[in-house]
Amino acid sequence: MIKKFNLPQFILNTFFVLVCLTYILPFILVLSISISSEDAIKQFGYTLFPKIVDFEAYKQIFSNPTQLIDAYYVTIIFSAVTMVLSILVMTLMAYPLSRPNCKFRGVLTFYIFFTMLFNGGLVPSYIMNTKYLHLDNNILVYILPALVSAWYIIIIRTFFQGLPEGLVESAKIDGASELRIYFKIIMPLSKPVVATIAFFVVIAKWNDWNTALIYIQSPKLYSLQYMLQKILREAEFVNKIALEGISGTFQDYKVPTESMRYAMAILAAGPILFIFPFFQKHFARGLTIGAIKG
């Protein structure tokens, strides 16, 4: 049976194909520039397909693979640990706030919300983390200060409030404790919001570079983003010396800084692109359900 041509459906499909291209084409462009020759970029500009294929940018970045591998290792460790611990801490905080029999939930909710409006600032945070908690030059500085987000707690609490109250009441009648209800009933039903918040936490920690800039002195504890920026700054410094003719050592040496920027973007974003499909199943539902109730 031949289907009739549906013009409105064709227009709708075409529109969404074009929308998808707006997401895919920039990534292809970044990949193309990262493997393009520096001279070709200067001559032809940014092109969707490389005019002259050159992997010099990747060779420069991986010239010292040990430091890059260490940065990947440190970033993976603190991103994964922060994700697990933050989900545990924030859901444990959000659960009592979602229960109608919690006496001080209004006060606690306002206290959490208040921290979204005002915070101590960089200097008090630095003093607290270094002088009192002694987290400077320690991998825990990536993890502990980032365990709790007031906004995420409110989202999780809102999601918990939307779960059927009868499930909790029936579990209490059967003699289940609050912790048992939390682990056996609430958490299995909260996969959408948990997956969404977990993905946001991973993205935030994976892109974290300022923590290493402020607190870390040991190169073995550099985060990936900070390490990539450090490599790029060093390359720009070498080019500046060569351009000004300050030293004969680098006078004839040119580092492809333009293609290196995009190669670093590929190296930084690549692992996240592989992680996202594992969260995609619950991602859209977690974003919408948490916003139904206020």
C-alpha cells in the first residue's frame, strides 16, 4: 500500500533535520579545524572539510603524554566520585524536605534557598578551604566543596513531592523505616531526576578548570581543562618569542595554536559525548517532571 504524501509531516521532518544539523555541523567544523594545517586555516579560513590534513596540533598536545594521561585520570576520578557522593547527599537532604510530616521543612527550604541568593565569595571560600579544611593541593578540593547545590536540592525535592504518597504510607504500615523507604522505594522511582542531576554534576566537574588554578600546585593533580589551557598558553608563549625574535632557539619554530584550540575542544568534549547516551533515556523526563510542581 502506497502512503499518500503528507506535506505538513514532510515540512515538520525537514525542520527537525535542519535543527539537528545546527548541532552536528559545528562539531564537524571543530573536528575539521583541529586536523587542518595552520597555514591552510590562515589562507582559507574555517572550512567544513580540511583543505590540508595535518595532525600537528594533536602531536603537540600529546608531546608529553604522561601529563595528559594524569590529567585525564584525575578528572575522571573526581568527576565520578563527586557525582556519586553529591547524588547521595542531595537526595538525602531533599527527601525529608519533601515529606509533609517534616516539622522544619519550611525553615530548612528557605535556608537552602537563601544560599542561592547570597554566598561568602571567593576570598572566604579560599580561606575556609586552605586554612581550616587544608584542602589546598589535595584532590579532595575538587570533590568536597562541590557536593551540594541548593538548586539541585530544590529540583529533587520537587520530584519527590510528585511521587505517590500511598507508596510511602503503605511501606510504613508494613514496618519499613525511613531509610528503607528512601533506598527501596524513593530512589528506584527517581531514576529520571537522579540521572539528570548526575549528568549536570559530571558536566560541571569535567569542565572545572578554576579549582586547579586557585588551589592546585602539583602538576599531577591538574584537571584536564586546566592542563589543556596550560599547554595552549605555553604554545602561545613560544610563538610570541619566535615572533619577537627574542631567542634564536624558537625563531624558526611555529606552534599551530589555532588548530590546537579546536583539538583541545575535541579532547575535552569527546568523553562526555560517549557518556551522554547512558543518561539520555531519563534525561528529558527528569528535566520536565521536576518542574511540574513548585
